[in-house]
Amino acid sequence: MIDSNWTSGASIMGRDSNGSTKVKDITATGVFQGGSGAFPNGITGNNATIGGNNEISNLTVTGTFVADAGTQFNGNSLTATTATNVVGGANRIPYNSASNSTTTSSNLQFNGTKLTVQALKSNTTIEGSINGNAASSSTVAVANADGPGGNFNLLMTNDNVSSSASVYRDTGIYYNAGNNALTVNGDITALASDIRLKENIEQIEGAVAKVCQLRGFTYEFNQEARHSLRLPKGRHAGVSAQEVETVLPEAVAQRPNDRFLTVKYEKLVPLLIEAIKELKDEIEELKNGG
């Protein structure tokens, strides 16, 4: 039967024993409504409202799709294809923003192997390890509740070259990056001077002659030292690392990153001790008329 509510061309296949009408093709210019059940193989509409429990094999939405709270979509995720036009592009992780809408940010990305987070904040204790690549980072910062006015009191330890460094907070260590000053409250304890820890001991010979090859002078740091290494202005007293290296290489090290030489001044003390002893022997000889 066809009346004014049907478009010409509708094909009614028949009615089953439950009173349900089976329709092959329907073209509706107004509103098409039906109870729960299965949809036809194809349904197209500019504005459609679907209610009840329905089975749809393929749903394409070209406009806005609105679902009421509690709406469930069940299916097999293994055969699902994700959208390629998600806000923000590839690798970004969707999250619920402050405006209660789903969005993404370049600060939170995952490429299937690595999770990238630009800023990580925790209000609780983090247990376990936090690993990062210091080679690609200019600084490693840990802020405390005191704010920017608090002490820079971090201690990095590394007992083995192949192991990871540990970070400890110690109120006795203060570093001020503004003037490159390091302040340590307390005593320095050194155990390496114990003779029981030493072997292959060799006396320093010709100490006076070696001391005479060194110059003591005053100086100012040049522009590279002040800008690159942030060394202080003003006049200083010291020696040349290159000159020390020729007479006592054990007192010279390379810092930082093997770019420059530096003198470990405490290691000059043994040289000076032996030089004084040699001079004393010479004085005793002169006294004895030798």
C-alpha cells in the first residue's frame, strides 16, 4: 500500500509472524522512525535520530555525531581503523582538557616505543628510577617547595662509570649559579692518604730543580674563561697547568670534558715538601763545611 507518507518506489517485501515489516529499499523525505531491531543494509539521512538497540555494520558520519551519556559502542577493536585527522597530528595522546573536551598537545606524545613528556610534575613521592639523556639536556633541575630562593643542594654520585648517577638532597651543599660559587658546610673527609691504601711508592727526586721550572704569578681570566666557564672577574694568583704537567703530571687534570688543563694544587704539596728537604740538606752541608 502506498499513500502520501511513502515515496514512490518503496518496496515492501512482506510481514513476518511477529508483525515486523521487512522492507528492501526506503527513501524518506521527512522523518523515518522505527522501533528496536536491525537497520536496512544502507540508510542515508541529513539529520537522523537513532534510538533503542541497533546493529549497524558500517557507520559513516560526515557532520557532528552526538551520543547521550551512557551510550555504549561494542565491537572488535582488532578490525577497527583509527582516524587520521585527529587534532594535533601523529603520535599525540588525546586527553580531556580543562574545557571538558578531548584534545592533544605536542607536550605529550607516544610513538609506540618512547613516551615524551615536556614537563613532569608529581605531588607525591616517586618511587623507582627516572632516566633521561643528559647529553641532550642543558640542565637537570629539581625544585623544592622553597621556590627559586631555596638552596641549590643537589649531589650527583656515580660509583661506577657504567652505572647510573644518583641525586641526593643535602642542605649542607649550596651552589649559586649566579656567581658560580659552591659552598660546603662541614668538614672534608679524605681517606686516600692512608699509607695502607698505597703501593708502588716512589720518592720525588730533584724536587728543587722541578720547583724552579715553575712560575708563580698573578693574572685575570680572559673573555673565554668568563663567558664559557663563568669564572670570576678580578686578579688571581696561580701557576700554569702546562708548566706543572712537565714536572709533575700527577698534579694536572683535564676539565671540563678534556677541553682545558687544571692544576690540583693540593698535589703540589708533596713536591714542595721534598724541595724543602733538599734545601735543608744543602744548608746542613754548608754548615758542616762540606
